Amino acid sequence: MIRLLLIASLLTGTLQGQEDRRVIEPEARRLLTEMVRAFRSLKSLDMQTTYTGDMGGFSKPLRARLVLRRPNRLLYEVWQNTPGIGRTTVKRYLCDGRSLYIYDEAQGYYTREKAPRDLSRMGLAGLGLEFAALSGTNPFERLETQVHTARLLGLDTVGDEAVDVVLLDSSTPDRTSEARLFISRSDRLLRRFAYESVVLKQPVKEPPQDPLNPDDPPEQELHIPPVRFHYDNAITANLRVPDSLFVWKTPPGALLYEPLTQMLDPNRYRHRPSYEIVGKDGKPVKALTYRDLVEMAKKQSKKRR
């Protein structure tokens, strides 16, 4: 899910054929390294994020919250307007130290698996730069192959926080692509991320040739809208986070989803059902194992005969 696929593409891509225009300032690299180290050193965190701008046709998150306590307590929630539903829905990641739950309200189901021992084993890279740094990964490790320009723009403010602004430019002849990272001067944590991308040369789509009208234009232009957005982080670091914040509560009507191989494993859920259905009050109203489902199917088949 997002933090954003655009961020991932910016920092995991490889630029080709632009070595002659590459400029990586040492001061910019130092600030990015200090930011990664600052996140990595945190023992606990409560970060609330708000999003602003235009995602250029992509589904834009509205807000998010990330709370964690090492080694493996985690709560991450992101809210967004979901097309076709007409309201805001949430996607939730929760790890209580024993199990990792991932819930998608738009899909109406959640998954459950054994909790990883620490953040580095969560496998939640899509949560963005901050979580990558928290879990021990350096998103800027291959900076020379990710961007052709990394430089310090100067001093700015985000709210009341003084920040240094680092520009990362990975533009190509066909498209601009610039990210600005607003890094706090007090604790070196990321307070704002801004991204802008504009297509300079729109791609061309070739429609199927119409044999009845061979003189029709062979090409037509597609329009890719610009992307301009930013998000702000309100951060409380190294706070005392109670266990109660990481208690899983099954959302009303949510269904536990598991692959068939897990459902058939007699040892995976020896003492609890594979599926749990709850009513609107959040209390379990019915529990079904895979065997229950098979028996119900057999009964339905007999009734039809």
C-alpha cells in the first residue's frame, strides 16, 4: 500500500546514460545519511501524516498514522477515498508481538500470520522512506544510480520546525521528476516530502488498423496528467507506547482470508477456527473451519437433489 509507489519508483530506479550531468553534493548525501540514522535509532515513534496535492490520477491517501515500539510492535493505518465505494476506507497493519494482521476495509477481509521478530522482517517496504529507515534499510544507498542530482537547497520551515531542504532530481528527457525532503535541524527526522513530475513528451498509442479505413491517422496522443503532491509528518519520538495500542480487534463484518494450503494445514490453527465472522457489534457470531465449509456445501448439494 502506499506510502507511495511514486516514491518507490524514484528511489529504486536506475538512471542510464546521464553520468555527464550527475551532481551529488556531499552535504546533501550527509543530510540524507543523518536522516536514515535518526529514524534507525528510534526506540518508539508516533507519526501522523497528512497528504496534499494531486496524484495525477492515482488514488491519493488522505492521512496516515504510524506507531511502533521495538522490537516488533506496530500499528500503521492509512485512510483514502476509494473509487466505487464513495467514502473513506482504511487499510490497517497491526503487529501485537505474536501475530501480524493486515486489514483492507475496501476488500472486507484481513490476513493473519506469525509476527516477525523485528521490523526488518516485516516485509512492508511499501510503507515508505520512513519505515524503510526504521527497519534498517538505507533508501539512498545507491544514490548515484537513483538520481542525477542531489543538492542542498537551503533552510526552510515546516510549521515551527527549522528544516534543511534536499532536492533529488531524477528527470529524463521525457519527464521531470523532482523530490524535496525537508529534514528537521533538531532531530534530523523527515517533516515533509514533496514530489513533482510533469510529462514533457506524451506517449503515443497506436490503435488497431481499420482495414475499411486505411487512411485513418495511425497514431493518437494519450495525456498523462502532472503529479504534484506533498505530505507532512507530525512526529513524537521515543515515547512510552502501551501494549493496549497494539491489541487486534476484528472489524465488524471482516472475514479472515488465508490461502487454501494454510486452511488445510491441521497444525496451523489447531485450537482456533480458520475463519471468524463478526457481527456489527464486533462480537463473533459464527466460526467456520474449512471442514465446516465442506459439510455445508454437501448439505446444500443434497437439498438440491
